[in-house]
Amino acid sequence: MQEAIRKASVLIEALSWIQRFKGRYVVVKLGGSTLDQPEAVDSLLTDIVFMASVGMRPVIVHGGGKAISSAMADAGIEPRFVEGRRFTDPETLRIASTVLVETISTKIVEVLRLKNATATGLHFQSENVLIGEKLKLQNAAGEAVDLGHVGRVVDIDKDLLVRICSTGTIPVIPSIALDREGHRLNVNADTAAAAVARELNVEKLVFLSDIPGILTDLNDPSSRLSHVTAGRVRQLIADEIIAGGMVPKVEAALDALDAGVRKVHIVDASMPHSVLLEIYSDVGVGTEIVP
């Protein structure tokens, strides 16, 4: 009986959050090492089904860099980097497209459907959401840098996403965009998720990470910042406390906040039901970044 009462108390605690977020959009970015952890992915997708079931409108954006690298190695293709960024030639683009769309996206949709949710993959083989343009960079000498078929998201098909979400369907969007002429571009999944969040004016953007949030000391999990402002985050980047692979993720979060997203969350993908705990409980388990 005490256990039953405890469960009821948890539901009551979640009630106010469920009421507040009903009908609101939330974008969840999935990728990196998370995709290598089947139990973590299953827990995350259960959380997303829960959100959809209580009236939120979740959208999944995913990458798959590790799986792409593995498939390239199997094909005997050596990765090439230009100015620190991966060069995407036609064969690399073909592999990335296959891995992201036909393997990862398809699997995510299958798992969601097994959990009795309605889900669909939105990409160049079905209905495309991400609209991109070729990424243009310059080196230190001011010369143009060619990265091949690498792009950045400049727009989304908002009407399509709104229509899909309005039916209670969970969209699953891999990080492959189409330019205005219909050519495929490999885009960064973090910035793609931020672009979707900006255009949908979402309640929350959630990044899944392999650490429990923003840490002021990478060797000390207890140094996690539970709540932090965008200004403080920019200072932490300048002070190199936030460094390495976290920088692009955090900069994408800041861009989303600048564009009107209300809150960005960075949570540990390996913690069971970390997304539900962060969104529907009084005590968050990750880092909440606010304007």
C-alpha cells in the first residue's frame, strides 16, 4: 500500500507539469554515443511515448556519426578532414544517407510503434523537413574551403511538421537536408535540432549527452549546474570550462534561445528516464539553460 501511495504521489507531482506542457512542442536530439546503448535508447523512446500520450508534441532529430564512421570503415573509406571538419564526398554522402535514413531512423520508428505510438520518418525518401544550403567556410588565409556535400539548415517545412504533430504522430528526422534544388547535404544534428526548435517556437529543446549536464569540473559529476543563464554559459565557453565536443552542442542551445526557444536542457542519456525526470519532476537531473 505504501508503494502504491508513493506512485500516486509521483503522478500528482507530475500533474501540474503535464497540464502546463499539454499541446506544446518539445524537440529531442538523439545521437552520438547514446545510439550505441540499446537500453538507453529504449528508455528515451519510452519517455517520448509518455510525452505524446499526455498531450505534448515531441519531435525527434537524430544524427549517427559513429555508425557512419563504422560503415565507412567497412567500405574501406578513409575519413578526410579539412580545417578540422569531415569532408563529405559523394560516396560518404551515400553511406551517411543510408545509415541515417534506412538504418537508424527506420529502427527508431519501429521501436516507437512497438510501444503503441504513431511515428513516421521525415526525410528525402518520404516527406522532407530540413532545407539546407552548402556550408561555406574560409581558412586562416581567407581562402574558400570546400567540404563537399556538407550543409547547414536554413529553413524547415514547418507546415508539414505541424500537420504531422497535430495527428498525434511522432516525427523522426535524420540529419540529412535537401537544398532548394533537391540535392542532399550532410548537416550537423545539433544545429538541425536547434533549427527545428527555433521554427516551431518550442517549449523545450532537449540534448541527450554522455555527461549529466554542464559541469564546472569534468572530473566531478557533483559540479553539475542545474540551472544556468545563457550569459553564464557564454562566459564558461570563454573561460574554456566548457570545451571540446560540448561547445557545438552548447552553441546550438544558445542560438535556439536567441531565436525564442524558452528553455534548453542537456541531460545524461544513460540515466533511465532522464528526460521525464528533467521535464515532469520538481528536481531536474540535467542542466537547464534559460535566456
